[in-house]
Amino acid sequence: GINNIDWDFSAKGTDKAYIPMMDVDSIIYCLENAVRLADGVTHKVTFGDANAEELRLVISSRLIREVNGKGWHVFIGGEELIALEEEPNDLTFIAEEDGLTISLSTNNQYEYEYRIDGGDWKSIQAYENTPAVSTGQRVSLRGLLTPINSSRGIGYFTLSAKCSAEGTPMSMLYGNRKIMDSVPKYAFIGLFSGTPLTKVSKDFLPATTLAAQCYNDMFNASDIVDAPDLPATIMADSCYRDMFLSCRYLSKAPELPATTLAQYCYAGMFKFCEGLVHPPTLSATTLSDRCYEEMFYGCDSLSYAPALIADTLTFNCYKSMFQECTSLATAPALPAKTLANYCYQEMFRGCKSLKSAPELPATTLKTACYRSMFMQCTGLEVAPALPATSMTGSCYEEMFIGCTSLKSAPELPATTLATNCYDSMFKECTALTSAPNLPSTWLYAYCYESMFMNCVNLVIGSEIAATNFGNYSCRYMFYGCSKLSYIKAMFTTAPSGKYTTDWVYGVAPKGTFVKNEAATWDVTGVNGIPEGWTVETASA
């Protein structure tokens, strides 16, 4: 009979199994039959290597213990599955106020159990409230939900009163099985979002291997004061994204030990945590696209930043990382010499307490790499040196816009420009008194557009070496610079609305314009030489 042979579900000559590994019901049915049919003689149930990790997750220690007791042994990829000693790891809420009830909203077909103060387990349906408990009482929960069939994870809790939690929410996935090392995709999205949960135990989230969006929005806008440890070293896309978004009482961030990141993994993680004072150490040397995007956005109390040690950047990796951190007084060192498109975009935007900028050693730029990097840093007094000699599209666009304390601009040695490269770079820098010289002899579309617009204390304009124009290359360049009284421009192409639209609108009524002696054009007014200015000539 069937109980007198070994069961082998490994496909011969391949690493695939005859039973689909995601067919959980078939796997459990097979093992339960092994229990029913066993005759006390030792036999094997053997599965191949395919999806071995998934198999290990769905076969409980209880079932293995039953199978072993009937003389059967289970092998996955040649390794015997051993029944683990199970320790209680149930998600347990401890009431901090009277009247605590708990319910779970979910899109999954899901039954789970609860018990109060260690009593008997009782079944409960989704959306149903547990009985109200008093301060100090404990409500434990567990369920079995694998695989998760919703991109909203297992659902989200409604907690009617302040409480803390211990154990682990892993008990909502695997019941009483001690499965801790990895967490599935989407598992805990928004699980405690908007709740009065105040703190959780340090070992609340024990997984070291994460999956996409597993903790996304998990504590969003909750009352959490103490965050759990986050020991994971293997990241996944958006795994911690917005995890503590708007947690206004959180003052200290957990350590983040991962050295290799994934897309969006820390994006928005502490965004709008207005009480955050102590940021985590960031150990990563290998970044990924948007990995730190908006990580500390709006953290008003953050006065210092963690070190950023990566030397090679990725797309949007630091975008808006410290935007609107209004107490940030010192920026981290930025040692990277290999940039990426948009890598520093808006990184310190609105950091009004920042007085000096970090060094920017890269000489090879990328599209929009520094766009709006220090935008509206109203306390910034010292700009970094900008040694690059070859521009890329929008590389310095709006870099210092609205830096009202900046009194001097860095030298701009670039001789090869690109579209929008300096667009609005110093716009509304109202303390700036002189503009840097611009040595490039060839202009591109919009390259100098609005570059010094509304710099109301600018007296000395740039010496512009270019003899040609690109479309709208100088549009609004000195617009609204009401004290400007000196410009040197070597244009041989006649300025016009196509190239220099309103470029000197609102400048001082008297001044000196130095013109190329080889130029034959004679254009006055807001698109050319300001009315009332003295004209001089010079060789290019």
C-alpha cells in the first residue's frame, strides 16, 4: 500500500517539484495523509529544492511533530525539516486606558483568535471588536494568513484607547508557529496607522529579510513614542517607506544596519516626525534609486544629520532628504564623486537654519543633480565651490533660489553649458551684490534664464563671454535687479525677445554696458542695452 513506500515529489533530473510549491493545500493534504496512513515504519516525504523557503514557511512545527510521531520524516532539498520548540510570540496589546477594544479591517478572507489575560482562545471575525478591557489587561491575537491576497496586507487595526504592544504581528500571519526571519510582501502596510498605540517591544519586528512594502505606513500618524529595533539587513522595494510618517511623538529613530539598499526602502520613513531629535546611523555604501527620498522631510526638531558615506549615487537617492528640516544647522559631508540624475534635488530645501553648505567635489555632473538643492535656505551665507567645467541639463537649476543671506556667489568655470543649466540659480538672492563671470562662449536654450532675477542688491552683473544665443538663453536674466549698474556682454548676435526677453527689466536707471567691439547691433530697452546707460566697447 501507499504507506509502505517513500513519497518522492522531486522531479527527476530537475530542481522543480511535481506538486506546485504554492499549492499549500496539496502540501498539507500530503502530510496529513502521511499521518493517517503511517504504520509505524520509518518513511520519507521528499520535496525538491524549488521554492524551498516557501515550503518551510507553510509547514508548521506542530504538523512535523505529528508526522515524526507516526514514523515519517520530511525532507526539502535533501535537508530534513525539524520541529522547532514553539515559544509564545503572539501579538499582545496592553491597555493603558479603560475601554480598549480591538478590531481588524481587512480585504482578506480571514479568521483569527483572541484571548484576554492568558485565557482561552476564541474565534473572531474581521471588523468585529474584541470585548472591552481595563487598564493593564492584555489582549493577545493570532491568525493564519499565508499567502496574503491583498496589496493592503493583512489589514489595519482600530484601537479604541491608548495601549502598548509586545510579541510580534508575525502571529497574525503564522499563528503559533515561530517564524521570524522573513516577512512577506505587503504584510503590515498601514497596520497601526492612525492608532493611539504608544510603544512596542524592542523585538516586535524580528525579521532580517524583508519583502516589498512589508512595513509601508505601518505606524503612520500613530502615537508611537518608542520604535522597535529594525535588525533587517536585506532590504526590498519600499520596505520601510513612510513607516513612521507623521509620528509626532517619536524622538529617537531605530538603528538601520543594512549596507545595501533597495528602491524607496527608506523613502519618507520619518517624514513629518516633528519631534525627532536623534536620527539613525546610516551604514549603507550601496544605494538604490530614491532610497533616502524625503526620509527626514519636515523633521522640525532635527538639528544634525547622520553621516552619508556612499561614494556612488543613484537616481533621486537624496531627493528632499532633509527638506524643511528647519532646525538643521549643519549639513552632512557629501563625499560622492560619482553622481546620478536628480541625486541631490531639493535635498536641503527650506533648511532655514543651515548657514554653510557641504563641499561638492564632483567634476562630472548629471541631469538636474543639484536642482533646488539649497532652495529657500534663508540662513545660508556660504556657498560651496562648484568646480565642474562641463554642464548637463538643469544641473544647477534653482540651486540657491531664495537664499536671502547669500552675499557672494561661487565661481562658475564651466565652458560647456547645457539646456537650463543655470536657470534661476540665484533668483531672489537678495543679499547678493555681484555676479560671477560666465566664461562659456556658446549658449544653450534657457541656460541663463532668470539666473539673477529679483536680486535687488546686485550691483555688478556678470561678464558674459558668449557671442551667440540659444533660444531664451538670457530671458529674465537680470529682471528686477533694481541696483544693477554694470554688465559686460560679448554678444555679436543681436539680442531680441527670442533670446533676451525682459533680461534687464527694472535695473538701475543709469549704468555702464560693455559691448563687443565687433558687434554691429544697436538694441536698447528691456531686451537689449538698458535705456539711459553708457555704452563702452571691448574686444572679445
